[in-house]
Amino acid sequence: MDRLPAIRARGITKSFGDVVALDHIDLDVPQGRIHGLAGPNGAGKTTLLGLLLGLAVADSGRLEILGTPVERALATPGGVAGFVDGPGLYPSLTARQNLAALAALRGHGARTAAIDEALEEVGLTDVADDRTRGFSLGMRQRLGLAAALLSRPRLLVLDEPSNGLDPAGKQHVHGVLNRLAEQGNSIVLSSHRMDDLEALCSEVTIITTGHVVFSGPLGELADRGRALDYRMLTSDPEAARRLAAETAGIRVVDDTGPRPDARALVVHTLVPALDVLVDRLVRAGIALRELAPVVSPLEAAFLALTEPQEAGR
């Protein structure tokens, strides 16, 4: 089995005039993984995705995709597909006609079976003959994914593929991406949604102001010893509040969410102290009916890494 990484980038820089979009970026994406790419607006994510798709070339550094050095624009090796800034579609054509046109542009011809299979895979069979000018944002994103799947790529590069999807559509797309990864394909997924990254990615790279501030396993990012706010629902809110106030390392905070719940207890703490509190609740005969972070550990880590530098670009 070929163990070359799907992507290996070292010291990648890219500027547009006086604006430095990427500043010595390193990136490794193993085969068969879904790798998340996150960062605030203007961080350089779109520029990096464009380099991976061959839409531009780096000013300096070394980029290898599927084992092949990429040294000029439009020179990515075969087996790479995807979209950035949303898929480009012909609004006057149907979904099926759009895919046929794209297949023809790529030199594959109008392969009816492959087009039908791609439409079915993303759940658009029922609207295959509808013109895309009437498609919602989520439907256009799914058609863009179908277009990328036409060539059966080994590396899929996707920019906000869940944008505009309803819960059922998002679940469907997640299923498609997970199946592709299980089959050994590699996926780079850019998203502002931490829940998408948590649900799909085994690894994540966070970029801010053109610099990588974290790259590694998702669990390593979330488990960095940060205190978080946790929301608890118990059978006896007042008793639970008293126990929380008496537990070392626990700070009781007000529930300032959009719909404060008088039954909810919100505490700010690290996991070890939270474990002690849960044990004390159980020993006191207080039922714990719900326990969850107010902000996910991944989102908290993301904010901690990016907020101090976000004003840079």
C-alpha cells in the first residue's frame, strides 16, 4: 500500500501585493483521513485551498500532492477535485446537464451512468432535471460535491461543503465523506462550523493571519487543560448549586444564554474538579439529567488560539 501522504507542504508562502496571505505554512495530510482546516475570516484558508486545487502557485516553499511536486498553476496531479468559494454552476442548465458539461470539459464525455451515480450519492436524484437557478444554497453545495465526485478523486478539497444544508442534508453529506475516507480517499475540509469538524475530522489545522497556530489530532486540541463553562440539569437545582459552591475548583456562574433556565446550573471549571462535583451529586442522591459544555472544547480552543491575533488581517 502506498504510504506517501496525500499532501505535504513545507514553508509555503503566498502574497498578493503587500498582503501576505500565507507565511511559511506547513501541512501534512495522510491518506484516508478527513483533515479539517479552520480559521477566522481572512486567515488564508481560501488561498491555501486554491493552491491545493492548482488555481494558483506558491511564491516559495515546497508543495507535494499525491507524491507529485506542484510547481506551477494548473499542474496538480490527476486524482484531485473539489471547489473553493462555492461550486461554479450554469444556472440555466439542469443538475444533470451541469455535470455532463463538467465531464465534457474534463475530457470524460457525458458518462450517463457516472452522472446518475454522483447525483444519487449526494441525494439529488429527484431534482436531477431541474434547472439549478432555483436551487437553494445547500442544494448547490451538494451538486458541487457531486461534480467533484465525478472523477472519483483520491484527494477531495472542499470549502464549506455543509454551508446551507438542513440537518438531513448535512447528515447525508457527512455520510458520503465518511464513506470516501473509509475507502482510503483523503479529504481537506474547510469549515467555520466546529460541529462539522468535530463530527468528521480526525485532525485539524488552524490558521490565523497566514500562520499555522495548531496542527494535529482533534483530541489534542480539545484536551489542553482549559477551564470551560458546563451546563448541568439536576433533580434538585438548589442543592446542586450549594454543593458546587462548596467544591474546590468550581465557580458557579449565571446562565446568560438566550433562554436562561432556572433549573440549570452553570459552572466554570476544569474536568478533574467537575468529576469531583459529579461524584458528590451522586453520593447526595441528586440525579444528574444533563451535563454538557456551553461551548464545545474544540470551539473554546479555537477561540483561544485565534482571538488574540484576529485583528491582524
